[in-house]
Amino acid sequence: MLKTGTERVKRGMAEMQKGGVIMDVVNAEQARIAEAAGAVAVMALERVPSDIRAAGGVARMADPTITEEVLNAVSIPVMAKARIGHIVEARVLEAMGVDYIDESEVLTPADEVFHLLKSDYTVPFVCGARDLGEAARRIGEGASMLRTKGEPGTGNIVEAVRHMRMIQGQIRKVVAMSEDELMTEAKNLGAPFEVLLQIKKAGKLPVVNFAAGGVATPADAALMMQLGADGVFVGSGVFKSENPEKFARAIVEATTHYQDYKLIAELSKGLGSAMKGIDISTLNPADRMQERGW
Amino acid sequence: MLKIGVLALQGAVREHIQALESCGVQATAVKRVEELAELDGLVMPGGESTAMRRLIDKYGFLEPLKEFAKQKPVFGTCAGLILMAKRIQGQDSAHLELIDMTVERNAFGRQVDSFEAELMIHGVGEDYTGVFIRAPFIVEVGPEVEILSKHNDRIVAAKQGHFLCAAFHPELTDDYRLHQYFVKMVQTSKEVVA
């Protein structure tokens, strides 16, 4: 008997990405640069988050031509983004053979109440989360991988740090609680009880949790690893930098050796300027992508 | 106590360490070449083989790993199996070239084709759940290679001397029989040397 799309196969795929860097790319050439630099996967997009921010309007699933071009260009896994709650975009990406779908707040949500029932799909999903309640709800819906939301396209790590610290702290609290306190904690967090119970018993999330949203330097990537991330997504950081190839390689190495500070110093030399970056407090509340998701 | 390392450049390192510890050996993550010296055996985990190879080159692991493999047992799973193969289909060059076999990468298809299947593994047992994730398979093997398991006529586990490889992920289940099998290989090899 051969079984596809099992929880183990879907979560296992993300386990294989651990300690690695997943890079946003908008065409085959960028995908090849990312693969050669040692990326463990690429995210095929029409525009990177900072350009989505600049362009405004409704951001949707990428043109399938771009996704297909990237799928054909590299042998590493290819991820792609669907709008929150957009069943058809997700099904289209699954039918195209995409390896992982990001139900992403970077795109304009298609549904302001419900997320996708991700357990229904053969393809695995990654979702963003800012706290343990959100993380547990996404796991309850069938997400096989999580990432911090951060504040995408800002080149500012502060929100990703906030989200990672929040989730880690809440996990520690759940693990330390006695089991009879757990239902009330589930109510307070807005988290499914069963998922919290699993986290309490295992002492960790049942899926991999990557850092995302605002990683702009090798030191940022290493910082997130040190805070407990299993790996790193780099969105606008790589291909908005002066020397994408060098920058991509530096991020990969800093993620592997995140506690080797001499090495990170070497890696950080002469990278040229990173993306300019945005102070979060100057963002109009309506432009905060992390608020999307329920 | 036996000490077995898990190459920790990228991939499912923690799961292999847990599996090895459950088999009663000391397990350690290996990030630097110097750390190979104190080991009795090495596991090369699943992950992305292209990413691992780049880091192997970057940190000068290629020759030390080949040297290590001359003396001591190595077990590769999924990407680790690819690193161990002498020949990779569609590529001009291979990596560590330890096992006389030709492998095909992502041979079962993309992630939506990833699957679980029951396997029979010679010397290990039956009813073994193989978790195949964007997995390779072994296309052909040389005369020195012992075929340990097949799935739908495709070779998915093999052994040559003190080298063991699997196209699936034994570290993703609670069934540690294949890890135990490798621990025995390491034990035997250590006794022979001593």
C-alpha cells in the first residue's frame, strides 16, 4: 500500500529543510543563483514583498508562467504563495506540482474570516504566525510548517524577533503548566486544546518553525536561528541587495554556523548595502501585512 | 560507548541523533572537520543534497569525509544516499563516490508524489514503514553491493562493506531497526580494528 499526502510525508518535507535558507525569486535566473548559493528551496513570486508594498493594489498568486519557469529551472523544492482562504489558487498551485504552498499574508487575503483547510490537500502548506494561538490554529487546519510573520518587505527584523520570542515564551509556559490548566490556556490563546496538549507532551511544536519577514543581513539570519528558528526565509533581502550572489551565500553560511561570530564577521564584510529598510512605526496600520490572518 | 556523528550542515539532524541515542550510543552533531576524528561512525542525513554539497566544499569536508570513510562505517539517508553514490543520473560528477551504484534524484516525482510504503528489508525485518520524500532511488548497483530492499522493483536500500544507504527516512518514524542495524555495523568495524 502506497500512501501519499500523509501528515508524516508533509511535515517530513519541512524537516528536511531545517538549518537551511529559503529564498524569494521572481524568475529562473534568480532561482538558479539561489540554488547555486546553497538555498534549500525557492519561493516563486511575481514580485518580492518590498515591491508588492511599493506597487500597492491587490496582490495575487503569481502568473503560472513564472512558477512553471522556476519549477523547470531548479532541482531543489519550489514553493509558491496563495492568498489566505483562496481555495482555487491553492488547488491550481497543487495541480502545477508546486512542492509547498505558502498561505501568505504578503498577498491580499481572499477571505477575511476563514483560512484554507490545509489537511484536505496532498501538497503541504506553510503559514505565518505571530503567537502560539495563531500557530496552533494553523496546525489545527493542517499546516505542515510554520514561519514567523515578521513585517515582510521592510528589511526590519524587529517584528520577526517579537513573534519568535512570543511563540517560544508561550511554548515554555504551556510545557510548564499542569494539564488541568491547559483548557483555560487554550481558551485564552484561541488555540485548539489537542494541539496544545501535543506541544506540552513533546516540549516543542509538532511542526518546523522558520523565521520570516524582515531578514536583511547574515547577522539577522543568525539572530533568528539563535532565538530558536529551524531555518530562515529571505524575501526581499537577497535580490534587493547590491551583490545577490555573494549575499545569498553569506546568508546560507551564517544560518549554518549561527554561533560562529568570527565567521559571521568575515561573511558580513563588503557585502555592499543591504536593502534600505522601513521603520515599523512609520507604517500606516493598513499597510501592516502581519495583521492579515485570523 | 560507541560514538556516532551526524553530519549537521543542513537537514534532519535532530531526528537521527534521537534515533541513535535510542539505540544506546552516544550521538553528536558534526559541523566541523576536526569533529570527525573522535567518531566510530557517521550518518549523513536527509536534506537538500545540493545545499549540503556546497557547504561540504565550502568547509573543506570532501577529502576528510572520503578519508574517514576508508576506515569507518557511513550511513546515508535520502540526500545522504545521493552523496554516497559513485554515479548520479544526468550529472557528470558525483560527490563522495563511496558506493558502486547509480542513483536518480527526485526519482519518484515532486512533493505531491512523496509517499509512505511498507518495506521488507533484508537483515532488518518486515513491516517497515518507509517514508519517501522527494526521494531518489538506486538505478543499478555493482557486483560488490548487496541489495537490502526494493519498492515496486526499485532499489531503495543497499549495503557495500561498511557503507549503508536508504532512499527513505528511517529517522522520521519510531521504528529504529535500521539504526540498530547500522550501530551493529559500527560495533563490528570497531572490534575488527581493535
